[in-house]
Amino acid sequence: MRVALFITCLADQFYAEAGVAAVRLLRALGVEVDFPEGQTCCGQPAFNAGYWDEARPLARRTLEVFREAEYVVLPSGSCASMVRNHYPELLPGDKEALALSERTYELSQFLVRVLGVEKLGEGLRGRKVAYHHGCHALRELGVKEEPLLLLKNAGAELLPWEAAEECCGFGGLFSVKLPEVSLAMAERKGETLPEAEVLTSTDAGCLLHLSGVLARKGKGLRVAPLATLLWEAYAG
């Protein structure tokens, strides 16, 4: 089985370890992993802002770069949703866009639904973990149980969190256009956060947003991408 890794802009710039972890994990599970160097932004910021004409060249570039990929895997629910759910909408009638959408997966989604992996190891035994359900992964991709299953089966103690499924307020351009509302939403997440050792999520944008609020509040817990924790689960 061959997978092409789509790293995403925020992961590339802020959480490179998520990409490294995804590659290590997939290879350890017997998957051949390629990293097409010609990849760029998936076009989501322009798409969400309503600039669809500007987003289309980026989508077509992505189609070209990943044309030969058997599967495309991303350590991101947000960008995975863009390709999987919105490329067919952005490029209506484009059979290649539809085909790419059908073989694109967020990492935990791919592990559970395609590889059939539900246990990676026990490298997270005893760790107290808070999981934030990013909006795109939860509401657009339907990825909810997959990350929780993998974390639990690796021995993590998943702490109850009343705001786990609430939006963190990042929302890409939303946080730029309505910063006061965005910050209030993030502070609500921070105020209700249980006494965890680590906070994780599928999306770099959510983690960046929440880590800033937590740092200002003096909460020193670790903030790490889901891909990083899944590799730690396997590697021990």
C-alpha cells in the first residue's frame, strides 16, 4: 500500500513533528510513504473567504501533485475535509477532484477505517489526555471515535471535558475578522479544561489558538498534535 503525505501549511510551519510522526508511524505499520515536494496550500483560506476563483488554481495544483497517489493522508482534519468534502464542490464535474476526495483521509481516520488498526501500542499508559474535537474533523469528516479509540487503547486516560466538542474559536479567517469572539471561545475552552498532562487534537490551527490562551493563563500542560501522540503510542 502506498500513501502520499499531505503535510498542510500550519503543520509545516509550526508542527513539523506531526509530519515526521505520521511518516514514522505509517512506515512502521508497513505502508510505503511518499512526500510530494511540489505540494502547496490546499486553497482552504481562499475558499472559506469566498474567493473560489483564487482557490481553484491551488486545488488543481493539488490534483496534479497527488495524481498518482493510491491514498493521501493528512495530519489534519481541516485540510482533509477541504479536499474530501469541498474539492468536488469547488471543481464541479471534475472526475479527478472526486477521485482524489474519495482517497483522502485524516491520519486517525486512515488508520482505523482503511488499515483496520485499533491499537498501536501502550506507549501512552497512564498519561492524562484532554482531546479537543476540531470542527472540521468532527462535523465535516465525522471523525470522532477514531482518535479516542487509538488513544484509549494506547493506555491514555482520556479526561472528561464538557467543552471537548465546542469550537475553539480559531476558524481560520474567523479569528482574524472577529478576534474578540474568537478569544472568548478559546478562553471558555481553557477555563473548562481538566487537569490534563497533554492537550491534543487533529488540527494545528486549533492547537496554536488554544496554546496561546493557555500560556497566557499560566497553564503549563503540553500541547501536541494527535499524530505525535500516536507515534509515541506505537514507539513506547
